[in-house]
Amino acid sequence: MKLLITGAYGQLGNELKVLSANYPNWQFLFTDYDSLDVTDKSAITRFVAKNNPQLIINCAAYTAVDNAESDVENARKLNALAPGYLAKAAKNAGAGLVHVSTDYVFDGQAYRPYNEKDPTHPISIYGITKREGEEHCLAENPQATIIRTSWLYSSFGKNFVSTILKLGKERQELRVVFDQTGTPTYAADLAETILSLAGHSENPDGKTAAGIYHYANEGVASWFDFAKAILELTESSCHVVPVLSEAFPTIAKRPFYSVLDKSKIKSDCQVSIPYWKDSLKICLNKILNKE
């Protein structure tokens, strides 16, 4: 099977590269802005027609949440329009499509984990454009698969884990918000799930289950809990202090509660999901072994 992956320089794209070694009979085409501009409809059409992938995995996204508030045009091009272009190209080529979305399509006012049927109400430009991307994707290709995830981190690039590790070495105390709750998700787990869905015995042609699915690691944590676990697991002496979000005003609003209900993907796709702290241990070991 031939797979086209966009956003290959990002966290999920890099984890897919690592896992690709486990699929020697598959052909992977890893692309990013320098090899395929996903905001260029014509470029996508030409690339897909030339390479004829059986599955497209869209990991490309504008993820600078605060910057998106003032850079609306570029956020919309990458988060909203590009998924529609890719969905249409996949449909025309008879290929499957997996598009990665976010928990930020919700407003965070819920009292229980969000399922796929819950109404969306994004409260930031990032969330709004990601929701528009979902809509464009399904409008162009109803057979597309959309996977919403949350609080993604990995051993690649800059993310919450790498930031806390850095600050933990530089400071004796860190103040981290405790009133925003979600689930840290290891990008390697999400990458493995996506490839397992693509390689499922019932879907040998790259087609995956259509519609919207939620995927995050199991369990619930605040950013404070997440930071404390990172420092404890690395035996740091840095002390973590819980504070309210108002202590760190941000340009973009964040949902206070964005826990995702994974019942649907576990039921429909027989997916086994690791506990967030177990996956964090694995990621930290990889990071520490690189140093």
C-alpha cells in the first residue's frame, strides 16, 4: 500500500516515520511545506494524480494557538481549506483519507467527556479553523476519517514535555495551571493507531472507518498534573506550584475541560489505548536516551 503523509516535520509526522520501518511492504511518501504546499489546491491535485496513493494522512496544521488570533488568513488556509483540498483529491483518486483534528473544537464547558455527537463550539481562531477543516473535509469526501486528539506531545520538536524538562533544569520552582483539564496524548500512540486502522484486515486498500472519532490516551490530568508527572518521572528537584489560568493570561482562550470520550473508536475499531502516564514514561525514556 502507498501512503501520503503531510506535515511530516511535525510531531505526528515524525512518529509515523519511525513506525514506517515496521511496514516494509508499504510505500510511504512523507511531505511537508517544502515538497507539497497543502494550501495549493492545484499542487495537491497534481501530486496525488502523479503518485496515486491509496491513503492520505493529513498531519499538517497551523498549531500556534495564540498566533492564530492575529494570523487568521494563514490559519484558515492550513487548518480549514487544505483538508478540503486533500479530501477532494483523495475521493477523486479512490484513496482513503485520515485527517487529524483537535479537542479545541469544543468550548470546555462540559462536565463529562465529549463524544463525537456533542455539539462543537470552538472559542479560538485555532479551534474555529480546525472545525471548519472538519466540515470541508466531510463535505468534499463523506468517506473521510477524522480523528480528534488532545494535548499531543512526543520526543520530537518543541512541546509541553520538552518545555517542562528544560524549565525544570533551569528553575527551582514552576507555576503551572491546574484549572484546565484534558488528556496528554503521546503522538507515537496516535500514529500507531492510525497505521493499524489503515492495515486492518478488513481494509487492505487503505480505506478506514468513515466519520469522526476521538483518540487520546486514557485518563485525565490538568497541566499541573502533567508537569508534576514529567518532573517526578525524571527525578527533578524542581517544585511545581498549581495556579489558576488567570495567572497566565493568553491571547487565545483555552477550553477549561476537553476530555475526549474514546468509546466509539474502541468499539468500532477494536483499539486498545494506553494510560497517559505509562506512555509518558516511554516518551521520557526516549528523550533521555537521546541526550
